Amino acid sequence: MKKKKLFVLLLTFSLSFACKDAKKSEKEIDSTSDNVEETADASKILKMKGDEIKITPIEHATAVIEWNDITIYIDPTGGSTAFKNQKKPDLILITDIHGDHFNKETLEAIDISKATFVVPQAVADEMPNEFADKLKILSNGSSKELNGILIEAIPMYNLREEAKDFHVKGRGNGYILTIDKQRIYFSGDTEDIPEMRSLKNIDKAFVCMNLPYTMTVESAASAVLDFKPKQVFPYHYRGRPDVSDVEMFKKLVDAGNQDIEVVQLDWYPNEDY
């Protein structure tokens, strides 16, 4: 797979754009279009009309979301260097106890002075004591509104017998964030569980696909075709030893429902995949 250029996505959500114009993958975006501009660091910025939500992929399962004056870190890893160009977080969402999602060294290296953490109980149990007053604990199926954003905790777990010990049901959380009436789903580490397949009204879905820890591209595509997000972003697709075929994932989704846009971002900027 050829290495993709890093995208910083400015996601906004006018209904007229979502159905008509948002049909291009990363490869297909025309740099001469009025919707795309070249930045100083050669990143591409996709602009849409209306209020803006900016989502920046950092690496693997780590992302930064900005909306108005709110900054959210999803599963921050990579130390302070990974966030040197980012604003201080107001919210930090952690999905699970594994090191590619919960990294104490990173949390101790970044400025969390104004941050509230949203975590499952298993992560709270491993948090340093000095973070205790910053924690909001969500179990599967519960929700909390913080900073004007509704956060819902969605189950994430394995189905295959050989993988069930990786992610047991009830331990970790996927999350749906409702921001300015847009529903953004981060799957965390999961397979194509019934709770994912039954999701409704998802605008942006960040869906994992890597073996042996989560699921195949076929299972991920099948689940996406069931819950029908407007856009789906493959993430968390580096496995051991292989990297999942996200181009195949796109082909499967396109073949099943061309109304779902598959958007490929560069989650591994320092690796030649």
C-alpha cells in the first residue's frame, strides 16, 4: 500500500453537502478544488460550509477533535511530541486499558490542567491517584454531557473464540460524541458486535480493523453496511505483523452502498504503508 499524505480534516455538516458532494476518497480529492487548500506543511485541508469540527489523526487510535473553543483528545499516546502543535485538551476520552489507548507516560507529559477524563472503570482503576478528581466514569450504555457535548459509551469487545481475551465485554468503551447535532462514533477495539450493527444516525464513524486484536476488513465492512454511517474512516488498522487492506475495505463498502463515503486518512505518518 502506498503511503498516504496526512490529512487534517475540517468536518462540517450541511445536509446539502453530505449527500451530493462528499463522494471522494482521499486519493480522489482534487487539489485545484475550491474545497481544498494547500497549507504550509503540505497537508490537505478539506473545508465544508457551515460550523466546523476539525479532526486531526495523530497515530493509530489517537486523534484530536476541535469544535469552537473545545479540544478533545481521543486515546492520547505518543508523548508530548505527538501533541506539540495541538491545543490543551478540555476533554480526554480513553477507550481501554491497553497501551495503544491508555498511556500514562503521555498523560503525564502533556498539559492536562484543564482536562476532564471520560473513561471506563477499568481505566479509572489504573489511573494515577492525582488524576482522580478529573475522572468521569462511564459504563457501557451510559452517557454524560460535558462542555456541550453528549458522550455515549458504546460496548466494544471480541467475538471470535481465539480473541475473546483481548477485549472482554464490559471492560472498554467505544464512544459516540454528539457535537452540534452531528454524531461521531469511535469504535475503540471491537469486532462487528450487535451493538455496533444496530447504531443509528451516525454521521462520522471511525472503525477499527486489525488482526489478531479486532476484526477483519470483511467484518468491518459488513458492520458498516448494517449501521450505514454517512462517512466512515478506517483507523486502528495496523496489526501484527500485517496492515489491514483498507483499499479492500473501501471496495466492499462501495459495492454494498455507494451512499456511504469511505475517507482514508494517514494514521501512520512515519511508516511507509
